[in-house]
Amino acid sequence: MEGRWVAPAGHAVRRIDYPAPSPEVRGSILFLGGRGDFYEKYLETFSHWQSRGWQVSAIDWRGQAGSGRLGADAVTGHVRDFADWVDDLTAFWAEWQAGREPPHILAGHSMGAHLALRAVAEGKVDPDALVLVAPMLGIGRLPPALMHAVARMMTRIGDPRRPAWKWSEKPGEPPASRAALLTHDIGRYEDELWWRSERPELVMGPGSWGWVERAYASMRGLAANGVLENVRIPVLVMGAKADKLVAWPAIAAAAARLPNADLVAFGDEASHEILREADPVREKALDAIDRFLDRVAPRR
């Protein structure tokens, strides 16, 4: 069932809630997509979890997909501060958790995984376990402090809502190289393009310079001494060493600092969207998530 949830600040956030499986609910999963994502991309994964007894929900972040826009145009992804998203998640989680069967699992991909981890680290949400798929904990190969300084300068010499990188020669069309950055499975990539065609409001292109600056600020905050060490709940961290969108070394370093984390690593066979990869990778990932949740979050 698709609907809207209104955040305390008044912003309407799009949501989807799968019916409770029968005859018995295994527990509940809230899934958070990445930058520029929309929940339609993960319907296949939601169906898998539902088949295993989980009641599944997902939201689109404010300012992207079906939750409106915050920038100067219809395709550039912008946010005032990542704290706004953490606040939305905090309020949504409190309502969602109260109406769902335990155990309560928080799962996220890329930026969604970053925000999930940050919300837990800040004590804003209290899931029984956390699943992080290709978490956005680093971007690029240059030192984060240097890149943050560059991004901060770019927000001061022009409109921070302007796009930080080029999308395509043809406005509205994703670049030809985009598919290779996301998945080896052409069918699943074309599924995303189909949804973009059917629901044009979902289309999003580059992030703004404001998004880039706030992303570095948030990632550096998570990387600060003692922050990750305070996350005591079980965490499954999953990443691809060949990922060209988020930094594998940052993912591996974070997993080593988390007191109760399992790390699943993929090689050249996987790109950024592990849950939308070719079947051998996707099935391995889902199996790892299933086994992790069966172990750390048994039915109460």
C-alpha cells in the first residue's frame, strides 16, 4: 500500500507498506534507499523478505523520488542538512515501530545506510539489528578533509543548489556509463528506467554542491573517534571492493570499528547496487542477510 506520511516539519514523505505476511509475522523491516533512489527499485527485495515472514516498509527521503524537491529545479538533489533526514527518520521510526511486530530491523542502501547508521549512532532510533548495503561512508580517493574544504568553497562561490556534476549531454537522460556504475544486470537497470518512464516524478540527476558539502560533513562526523564504537547492536555491513560510487576502504574501516559487526565483501562481480545485481550476487547477498537476521533477531 502506497501513501504519505507527514513529517513534524510538515513535509509529505512517500511511503510503501507491504501487507503483513500470514499466518505469522516474523518481524518488521524498514528499508531506506540511497541518493536519488525510489522504493520501486527494491520491490523484488521487499517481496523476498515478505516471503520469509517479514512485514516490510520503505520511505522516499524528503526532496527526492516521490517526496518532492528541495532544490532549484526538478532533477538536482539538494538538502539543507543531513540532520533534516535524520529528524524525519527519527519521527517516522517512532510511529512505525509502535505499530509493527518485533523484532524491528533497519536496513539501508548507500546514503540510506549512512543515515541509518548515523541515526543509531546518535541514539535517535533503536532497531534490534542494522543491515547496511554499500553504505556511503566515503566518496572518492582524496582525503575527506580536502574534499570537504573544496565542497564548502563551492557552496560559497555560487548557489549551493546548483548541480555538482554533469548528468548527460541530453537533459533528462542518464549518462551511458551510469549502468556500469550500478549493476551488471541489464534487466534490473532497465527496470529502473521503466519506472522513471512510468512515473516521471521519480527522476533525479546529480546532487547539488550543498548536498556534497553536507555529505562530507556527515561522513566525517560518523568517522570521528568514538562514534561508531558506541553502536552496540548487531550490524551486517555489505560492500563491493570494485564499487566506484562509494569508497570500499571506508566501509571496511567502519566495519572494523563497529563492536558487533559482520562484513560481507564482494569483488569485481558486484557494482554499487548489490541488491539489484545479477542473480549470483543478489542471491548471495539476500542469503547473508537472511542468515544474519535469523541469528541476531529471532522471532520473539
